[in-house]
Amino acid sequence: MPLSVIKAEDTSVLTEISQQIKKQVSGVIRDEKGEAIIGANVIERNASGNGTVTDIDGKFALNVFENATILISYVGYLPQEISVARKTYIEVILKEDTKTLNEVVVVGYGTQSRETITTSVSSLNSKVLEYIPYSNAASALQGGIAGLTVQSYSGQPGLAPRIILRGGTSINNPNGSTPLYIVDGIIRPNMDDIPANDISSIQVLKDAAATSIYGARASNGVVLITTKSGREGPVKISFSYDFSVANENKEIELVNARDYIIGARQSIMWIGQKDPANLAKLNQATGYGTGNDLTNNTAYTTQYLTEENKHKLNEGWESVQDPFDPSKTIIFKDTNFQKLRKRTAYSHNYNISASGGSEKSLYSISLGYLDAQGTALNSDYKRLSYNMNGTLKILSNLAVNGKMMFTNVDDNRVYGNPDEMWTTMINTFVRSAALPSTAKLTFEDGSYAPGLNSSFGNPLYYQVGPHSLQKKNNSSTLTIGVGSSWEIIKGLTLDLSASLFETNVRYRQFQPGYLSGITSFNTTRNVGAYNSNNRHWQAGSILTYFNNIGLHNFEAKLGYEYYTKKYWTVNAYGKGASTDLIPTLNAAAEPTSVGGWESEFVTEGLFSRINYNFDERYLLTFNFRYDGASNLGANSRTGFFPGISAGWNIHKENFWKNVVPEGQVQLKLRGSYGENGNIQGLGDYQAQGLYAVGSEYFGGAAIQPSVIPNANLKWERSRTTNLGIDLGLFNHRINLLVDVYNRITNDLLTNVSLPGSSGFGTVLTNNGSLGNKGLEVSLDAHILNPTSPFQWKSSFNISKVKTRILKLPDNGVEKNRQGGSQIYDPKVGELVWVGGLQEGGRIGDILAYYLEGVYATDEEAASAPLDHGIGQEDKRKFGGDAIWRDFDGNGIIDSYDRYIIGNRYPTITGGFLNDFSYKNISLSIRTDFTLGHTINNYGRRHLDGQLQGDIMPTKEYYEKSWKKQGDITDTPRYIWQNQQGNLRESQLYIEKGDFLALREITLAYLVPNRITQKLKLSNLRINITGSNLHYFTNYSGLNPEDGGMDYGRYPNPRTITFGLRASF
């Protein structure tokens, strides 16, 4: 055979030959989590019929031409084209295809395609659940759902954030308008203690047409949580571990001890201008006074320098000239107590799971343990969790399922309601943090000194150690559910379910003996114990019929549900134990109180939903629920809650297809109307009337009526109209969802005042209306071409809500006002009522004085208007005192001279999520924002106004404050206990809470298969995650997330997490 000679430059011939040579290419296909994709298609381009699918390990092998390009695809994932020139092995990671208009979402009692849904339903991007070991998974919702306000108002581990949908429906407590939570079909009061590792998806039903099928408890929205379940295939064992390090990313910047001594002594000298007797305070045993010594009889280090104490200057003490008597020197020790009340917190999160199954059975089991420290001393959260579920196909048309979830939690908390003043919140995060740094950390013998007292003391004495409050807090949650699904005939299915949800809470606390003040040892030894049980039973049946007749598609559901809740609690408290060694209740010598109560609530409902669509083009849904509840009045215990919605997929019309290229634009218009009920906040027996017990009458036990009954008490009823647009562009590379809604809640549960002769102050009735209007926008985009090796996916959502009071009970007052204050309105030239509750007004308005400046000299201050805000008979002003705006111009500063400075409730919320990936590396950045809420920073005003009498001010305030005649500044002088009223509520301390939070940055790496095979793993993924990294805000407090009063808040810590996830 003759040889052919080919010239080197004839590359076209070489290419032709190389293309005819075949080779075997093998590889593995995985998803972004590293899980093997079974059944993915692997096809050679331009080679008809040459292809294969991946096996149970995601592996494949295919003979292809040398310079071939292969196409890899799988349902629900973006396809990839890969050149295999000079390659024999490849690893491919398929990215999830988030085609919003084609996704399947969970709705009430079922699932539905996004293409055919006609109501307002939002899904949480599951990406946010992957890398952060949330101690409460509800935090993952922050910034992820348009219209859902999620406020992490505390950094306490395990504490749930506040969640409010579309502004809430309560007129008395908007922050209490929580959604209905349903986990795997089981109603729960919250989603606490559910590990994020166990959650598969979270959907939020927002408009009344979507939620009306849940009837009486769904007016504040429904959060549907689906946990992970098994799937067909061999057993898959997964393990994850996260190690986290957390620190508080902000602290109160206080003055140092030197400035405090100078400033505080000067403040006493100033109040001595009016009453020279106050000058005696300079010689007392205080944080700035010189009456202290080195004995255990004084709490502070400040004292005049003497021969007996001068050696302390060689032990780290400092000195300062006395501003009152410059001939004398004050010595002191500077200790930063704020740093002592916090720590670096470490957390460990473990999870192991197994899942698998066959055509006949599926199963999933997981076990988790979280040990999370709080950054505040003596705060932590430990959770053991177990989750098991399975499905067994008994017959070809009959399957049964079961599930069990169990969690056990031990925690220590810094207790306190953020809306309450004198709690451990203000004591821990404000008062003890600002304990004068001149206080003694230890006595001369080395033992810890207490500071002033337990609410204003040394953290190392009162918060940890033998004198701190001893707490044992434990709670457990058990969920058991069973069910069956029977396909009676083709298209007709009967689903039965029954479940138990039970929580048990137990705590015991004991206060050992402690120094209450510097010389008084408190041996009261209060002890208490509490035990409660909350048991929920639920049972239901749903009959579903589905049929297609040509282009007509029908689905109908008819169901019944029964729900009962039984609650009981017992508690006992005592005091007078003889020793700290026995902390239990039986050691108490004297009982102080014993209590307990029981209650029961029952509701049952009949519900139905009918879905119809013609060729998925014209869509119609109708649903209703007929509910009854035991806690309503005898005359109004039942209610009917309908919902109707319609949609039009315009892109399926022939005229659209003739105008718009296929796949370039998908457009759906939808509208809905629905009604919901609400009985949140209504006691189990309030409509029937309540009686008080425990008192005595003529030496015997007495029972007295405490709440008047109202047999006509009925549901609050919300009626919502919702209009929406779903838009997909460029083959779903861009997806836009827009909703506009108007919700009116009538028959609000409100109190009406009664005449004194009735023996009752108020009666609860239905008489009021609240309106919520809003706009919600969600946008998802694939920025780059789906076939590009580098991917960038971005999502954004924003929502705005406006709330107004429409109607209040008639009380004979203008606008049926309840509460409020009168202020002078320059626009109308007269006094007007603002705040409180009144028709046409907002809930949560905040009033303030307007600080115009500061008098530079005593001469200027001499002409100041009369100021009723000075709480003494002598109302003279001096240089350094505040200039307040006299709105009514009458020469008097009083409560009429205020204005509305803001509102405590946010109006705009939203978030951004950006995911970048290249081959095995991914980067995720998540932010969220909240706008419109105003915060009254009482904690800072408490410090700067020295309201306690011996507490350190903030550095910023002190440095800016007026200090001598002629100073030009807008910050009033620092004066003892705010005696000149300079630091009343004004724009100086009532601040905008607007913020943008850098909530998460995660860098993840999927270890190549060639390495994991050697380790006997199917996949291994490692990540480093930063969470709560920074707040971009002008708010000066520790936490900007909650409006209203800030008495002291547990900061959300900045956390760095190192994690790994492996599958076997």
C-alpha cells in the first residue's frame, strides 16, 4: 500500500484525520451541592444517536471523536456544552435552572406549577439555607421574600426573629401579627428548633386567595415548610460540620475614666449653681466622688491622693487634677467593664443523615447537634435534633407515610422583652456596660467587687460565678405524623392524615446570696420552678379529583380538618433557703407564690379548592373554608372564607406567538380576591368571660369576675385584592414578579371603655378597620450565557407597605381617638391630636422636641422661654442648655411644642442575592435592607443624661458637648441626672433606623472527584462563610433592626464559619 505524504502546513487534512479518530471520554456529573446526578443525558454534538446517561454515581463513559463537543443536560438544570479535545476525563457541575415561571411551588394542601398559579406565592432561594448553621432557621428568610419583614432584634442564640407579612393585621400589636406556620402539613406556632439542614423548601402564601383555604388563622399569611425526604436510589449518607467564631461587631463607645471624673464633677458643680447643697456629692463614695478608700466598704477607686494610697500609682492606677479643687489630685483605676460583659463565642454544628429508597419505599433519617455560645456572658443554646420520615407503597394504588421530628434544647438567655424597660436587657447591655470605669474590679484581697448593685454592677460578679443567677432551662418538641394516600380510581385520590405536635418547657432558677450594694449581703435566695405542656392534635382528610379533557384541565379538592390544643402550666416560687448549696425549690423556707392554669382550644373546618385551566392559557381557581372556633362568642363561632383568582398566560396565545420569538417573552397577568379570619391574641375563654382567683374575702377564698363576656365576639376578617404580573424574558434568563395589593381588615378586636358603674374598665368587641396597601417586586436574572463556564445569578426583591386606621369604635371623640397627645401644628395654626389610635392615622407615630441649638453663654440663656421640661421650681437656664423650638410661639416650652419625628414600623424592605460560580468554586453574597422605621435610643440617652446618677456617657456626646462659656455647639452640656431637661426626647436620640446589612458572604469549593474517590467519598465540599458582617446605617445603637424604644439590645454578632459537607 503506497504511503501518502502530508505536508506539515496542510492542517485541514490533519484536522480531518483527527476528527475521524475515536476515543473514550469518561467523567462524573454533579450538582452544585456535590450530589451525583443520576440519569443526566450526555450526547455528542453532530453525531446523531451517540449518547448515554449517568449511572447511580453520576458517572458516564462515551466513545466520541477526538475534537468532539458533548452536550450535558438534565431536567431542572442548565445544559452545558464542553469540548473534549485533548481530554479523556471531565468533571461537570450542572447549575440549577431557576426558571421562575416553570417551578413547582407548594401551596395550600398540594403543589402547583408556577405557570398555572394565580395567587401571590413566593419561594425562598434554598441557597440561603446551605452554609450558615442557623440556631433559628427563620433568620434565613431575612431579605429573601418580598413583603415579608424579618427583624433579628436580638443576637441571642436560638431566639426567633420577628416575622410580619405585609404590615400585619393587628391594630393593638402589629408586631404580634405572626404568620401561620405549617411544617409538612402540620400546624405549628413557629418554626423554632427546626435545623436548617432538614429543610427542603420554604414557601410563603401572601394574598387572601392563596391563604383562604386555611381560613380562620391565615390573615397574616402562611409559611409552608417542607423537610427533606428520601428519593429512589442507593442509600446516601451525608455528614456536615460547621465551626463558628462570633464577636460583637459594635459596642457603645464610652468616655474613659479620666474624662468621666472631670465631666461628672463639673456636672455637679453646675447643678450647684441652683442648689449649693448638691456640691456635697463631690465628696461621696461614687464613681466620681472622692469618698472612696481602699477597703471593701466602697465600690469605686476614686479618692484623693494621700501617703496611704500613693503606692497604687505604681500598680497601674492613674491620676487627674480635681476640677473642683485644682490643688488636689484624684487617683483612680480605669477598667473597661463593657469588654468584660462579652466574650468571643464558639459554636459547633454537626449533622448526619441517610436517605434512599426504591419504587416501593423511600426513607430519610437525620441526626443533628448544635452547641452555640452567645457573645453575652452566660448565654448559650444547645439543640439535639432527630428527624425521620418514610413512605411505603403497600399496593400499586395505596401508600402510607410517617414522620417524626424531635428536638431537645438547653439554653441560657439574657431575658427581656425589647419593648419593656427594666429588664436584664438594659441592665446587661447598657447599665452594667457603662458602669463607671472607676469602679473596683476586685477588692484588695483579689475577690471580685460587685459594683453598685445587681442591675448596675460588675459583670464578672453578677453574670458569672458563684453569685450569678443559676438557670436550668430545657424545652423539647415532638412531632409525629402519619398518613395515607389511596388512589381510588384513576384521577381520584383520598389522603388521610393525623398528627401530634407537643412542646414541654421546664425551667428552674436560683439566686444565690450576693452583695446587694457594697456592704449589704442579700440572703433572700429566691428560687422558682416552672413546667408547661402544650399539646396539639390534628387530623384531616382530603379528596382530590384530577382530570384532563382535551385542553381542559380540572383539579378539585374537598377536605375536612380538626385541630385541638390543650395547654397547662404549673409554677411555684419561694425564698429563704439556708444555703447556696441546695438550689432546688424544696430548700425554700417560705413560699411566695404558687400558680397554674389549663386551657383548651378547638377548631374544625371544611375546605375546598377548584382549579381549572384551558391549555394552561386561561386559569381560574376558587377555594373556600368554613371554620368554627371554640374561643369565639356563642353567636359567632363559625365563619365562611372564600377566595377566587384568575390568570391569563398571554404568551400562549397564537397572536403572541406570531409577534414574539418563541421563548423570548413569557407573560402572565393574574388577579385575586379573598377573605381570611384572624383570632390571634384572643384568649381561649375571653369571649365567655374570665374569673380571677387567689384573693381572699372575709378570710375565705374568693372568685371575682375579671373579664366581661361577649357572646357576639367574632373573627377579625381581612379582605384582600391582589393584582400581579409574572414576566419571563430571554428563555427565563430574567424573571420578574410584581404584586400590588389592598387589604382591609374589619371587625378588629378592640377594647371599648365602659362606665365605672359597670365594674369593668373595658370590654373586648369587634369594632374597627385597618387598611394595608403595598407593592412587591421580585427579580431573578442569569446575567451570563447559561453555557458559559463562569456563571452569575442575581436576585433582588423590594416591597413597600402603607398602613392606615380606617375605623375605630364610636366613643364620641373626634376620629374616635383612643389615647394620643396634643401638639401645635403650624400648618393649621392650632392644637391637633396626634399619636395613639385615631381614624385616618398611623399606628406607631413617635413624638419629639426639636433641638435648635445650645445657648453659648449665660447671657443668651437669660432670655430663654419658660421651659416646663425642667423638673424643678427654679427653671433658669444657663450657657450650655438646650434651645427648644417654640412651635406655638407663646414663649413657653411644653408638651405642645413637639412634632412627629417618625414611626416605629418599617415601610420598605428587601434584599439582594448574588451567586457567582466557576467550575468547582462558588461565591455567594447576600444583603438585605429595611427603611422607614424610627428608633428611640433610650439607652444612649440614659447614659448621656446620667439618668441613673452615676453612669458613663458616650464619647461622641461628651466630646461634642458644651463645656465653657462661649462654646458654639449643637450638643448640650453634660449635667447630673439631666436636671436641666437638656436630653429629653429629640432628634438627638430619636434616630432613623434605616440599614443595609451585609448578611452573608460564602466562598465554597467542591473537591474534584478524582480526590474524593481516593477518600472513598462521593463528594466533599468546604466553605468559609461570614454572616452579619456589617450594618451600613446611621443608627448609633447596637442593633438597628427594630423600631420603637431601644432600652438595650443584644447585638447580632459578626460570625465566621468554617464548614465541610461530605457524602458517602
